[in-house]
Amino acid sequence: MIRRSTLREQLADALREEILAGRLAPGREFTVREIAEQYGVSATPVREALLDLAAQGLLHAEQHRGFRIREYTLTDFRHMVQARSLVNEGVLLYNPALRLPRGEPAALTSIRRRAAAAQQAAASGDLDVLIGYDLRFWREVTALIGNPYVGEFLDRLRIQCWAYAVPRLRGRPDLPRLLWGRHPELAEALQERDAATAAALLRDFREHALTLAAEIERETGDGGQRETGAAGA
């Protein structure tokens, strides 16, 4: 028998995947009852799962109306990229020797596997596969520093960045050019405790994301105002 907490997590995972895959469009509204009927479960775990996703910034809870998938702007995306960079730089500043409290061999082996899979997905332009491995890779990397608050904050930002980017990347023929895939290099730098290379790769990741933002701005002519109808762009 599935415990309610487990069902809550399963529902949150399933809905998060739908949002990140672009199958639930930004701005879409729905009620707890609709989701409960769709998945054939009671309302309580659905409400809990939706509140969890709202706490992650993927949904807006609207009083007496239900929930709405959040629409991020280009400005939001740039701010999220900046926030991630500031935290990453702070971690390196206070840990220049890259001492990793949880850097046991098994953890690093798992990170290398995630890194290789993410790189392969990026090179082939497989967005759905990349998202899954990319999120797992970064979760395991941030877990190495042993601070769950930093890990949770960065994970929330990564999810929000993908929520913004996916509708604008979906279906593009030039996806391999637009997707960052240097995960194995970062995994190697962490294993070797090479802080300089790790810092350079994190800067490269930031610049890659900002270049993507600039390209989106050129193509849409949007300087950061609220964007609508972006599903499937």
C-alpha cells in the first residue's frame, strides 16, 4: 500500500516532469479536482503535491480558483542565472581547496555517470533526457558540499531555469548548439580537486546561459516583459 507522503511525492514528480517537458504550458490553470480525477487519486495528496510545486516556484496558488503554471520572463531567467552564479562563486570562495565532505568514491562515480549521460543527450539534442540527467548531476554535485540548504536553493533555481527554457527550445533543429554539455569536465575537476578549472567551467556555464538569453531576446524582440503563448516555441 502506498503511503500518502510517497503518493504526494510521486504526484509532484509526475507534474514537474510534465511542466519541464513542456506538456503543461505556462499560464495553464487547473484545479485540485481536475488533477485528482486525471490520476485517479484523492484530493489531499494532490493538493499537497501542488503546494510543493508552488513552493518550488513552478505554480501560482490562486485563491478560490486553483493553480496556474507560472510564466517566467527573460528578466527572470537572467536573474536566476545570476543567482546561481553568485552562490556557486561563494561556495568556491569559502572552499578554495574543494574539500568535499561527501566526496566518497561512490558519489563521484555516480556523478561521472550522470555527467556522461548528460553530455551525450546534449550532443544529440535530446532535451527530455538531458533535463533528467542534468538535474540529477547538479543535485549530486551540490550534495558533495554537505549543506542541504544550498542544495535545495540551487535545485529550485535549476528547475525554474528549465521551466523557462524548455518552451523556447522545444522543436528547434539547432538544439545541440544551444545545450551545455561540459558536465564530464566539471566532474573530472571535482574529482581532482581542481578549483580553478571548476570555477572556469562554472563561468562557462553562466556565459552559455546568458548567450542563450540574448539569442532568445533577439528572436522574440522581448526585453524581459511578460511572455505568453510560449509553449512549443
